[in-house]
Amino acid sequence: MYRIIILISVIFTLSCNNSKKEVGEEKEVKKDKIPCYAWLGGPGKATDDEIKANFTKLKSKGIDVLMYNGGQNPETYKRVGKIAKEVGLGFHTWIPTMVQHNKPEIDPEWYAINGLGESTYDKPPYVSHYHFLCPGKKGTYNFLADMYAKIADVEEVDAIHLDYIRFPDVILARGLWDKYGLVMDREFPQYDYCYCDLCVGDFKAKTGIDIKASEDPSQVEEWKQFRYDLITSIVNRLTEVVHSKNKKINAAVFPGPNSIAKKIVRQEWDKWNLDAFFPMNYNDFYLENPKWIGEVTKESVAALNNKKPVISGLFICPKPEKKGDEKDPENHGLLPEELEAAISESMTNGAAGICLFTPGRMTDAHWEVFEKAIHKTYKVK
């Protein structure tokens, strides 16, 4: 399902001449249709008939697999997953990982602490829902492992899709600075996590460095690596849990990993043992054009040594005619006339498919472009 079938367009000629393919020569990707995924949530108050009608529409538009966010109740995924299967869609459960609302089963002590000693439990950064857990706490892992295991047990679930599997943004994407009235040209302590006693103590025991005594923790490379490793460790342990249920596991990640993900959210995701990766190649957030999507896709594929599928996440503009007047960058995104280039850049740079955020943001003009673009043959550079 996740493999790209690569055919070398000149293989017959080459074999006849007993010659070798030159480095850098393009490879043709032969497909009837490229794999298409979509992030969406629900079900809210929707009836089964309403859900089925929506899923049937998405299937007809070319969507193959749903990345579905429906909370943490396995019964929800059983109900919705059954409908997805009826219409022929793959079904992955899209569930936040480190971001968890305050609830009785989560100890307030499990939440991450910033460089000023503030907890995301009662002082989340940027937005009210940024209640990030500390990945080093045993309770954090146990809570997540239990929750994902129960959902992986649902027959209709094909895969677990992790989101927010990271630290809070120590530096926001450049396109978001104005929205939050910030200039994030360096790491600031109020956005730098986790300085809880456990993390600080474990880091000192491992390296001999008291990070709280450091004049500028952002310059201590060992401290960065320690945080990368905390996230990597919890991902790989959750992978073992999900695989033990004979299910796949993948994640939404920041672009890179080296150019962006490591620097702003501590994701060294090329070391994660997942089955696939969905980099959120949201070009507008970085004040970039669709060509940039190809650049970061190429980086992602290379970082994984072509061993795991990379599904390029594309951010759609919901109101193209108002994009120029929209101040909130989270209402920006790809215009219909940019979508074909975004898909092409993804596929020609080695992506195994694309994922829409979200199909509900797609206009008729978007769908028209999409239908043509997903049925083209692309060549991997």
C-alpha cells in the first residue's frame, strides 16, 4: 500500500546496450493514481448516513485513506471505521500525543515545564490547548501506551497516526510571528521545555551538566540531543505497542527533519521506527512558495534513505478569493492554481503520496485541479 512502484523508463534500452544508468537520471513513476490521504475530524452529531455520504464523496474525489480524529474512545473509531470500510477507505486514527487536556487520569505533575519554571498544565504557551506532557515521565508513556493499545485493538483501525509528538514550538514558523506579536530570532526560556526536576536531573546524571546553571541553555548541544532522544524514545516504545497489535503506526511531523523539525520542535524523526511519515509541508507558514515543498520533500526522503514512505502534507486555503485580505496565516494555504505544483513538487522529489489538510477546505476549483493532478505520471528527480 505504501510502496511506490518505480519503473525506469529507459530500462529496456539500457539492458540491451548493457550500459549503466547515470547518476541523477530521472525515474518514471507509473501509477493509475497517486495515493491520497486526508486529515479530518468528527463525528460530532453526524448520523451514520451523513458520515457515509461524506466518506463516499471523498472516495469519489480520489481520497484513499482517512486520517481521522475522533477523540480517544475506541467505540467511536469502531463505529466510524466500519463506515470507512464500507465505502472502501483506509482508516488511520489521528490522535494527539503529547498535547492532552487536563483530565483526572493525567497527573498535573506530568506536564512539561519551561525555562522559567512554568507548567503547561496551567500556563500553556501560545494558545489555550497547548497542554504538553513531559515525554520523560513514566506516567506519560503509560497513559499513551494504554490509550493507543485500546484503539489499535479495534478491528476497523488500520493504523495509529500520532500528532503533536513533540515539544512546544521553541521557535514558531516565520509566518506565525506577526499573529502572536513575537520576534523569535532565538530560543526564549518561556517557550523552551522541559525543565522539570526529572529531566534536569536525568540530564545531569547523563552528562554532568547542570542545565539550570548554564548561561545560555540554547547553546548546549547535549541538552538539545537529550530532548530529541526523549521524543524518539517514547515514539519507538509506542511503535512496539502498536506493532504488537499487528497494526501500523505513523505520524504527522514538521518538515525536515534537519532544516526545521529539529530546530523548532525537537523532532529528530529520522530516528523513529515508524511505518510512514507525514511531514506537514505547509509552505505558507514558512513564507515559501510551492517549490519549497519539493525541497523539503527531497530532504525528508533522503533523511530516511528511501526506506520509509514520505506522504507530503499539503495545507489548503479555504477561501482563495479572500487570501490576500486574511490576516490569520492559519487561514492561508494553497490556492487552486498552486495545488498542481504542490503535488508535482511532492511526487517528483520522492513522496509516496500526498495528504490534504483538510478536504473540508477544498473548493470546487481545488477539486478540479486535484482530480487532474493525482492521475498524472511523475518522474522522480
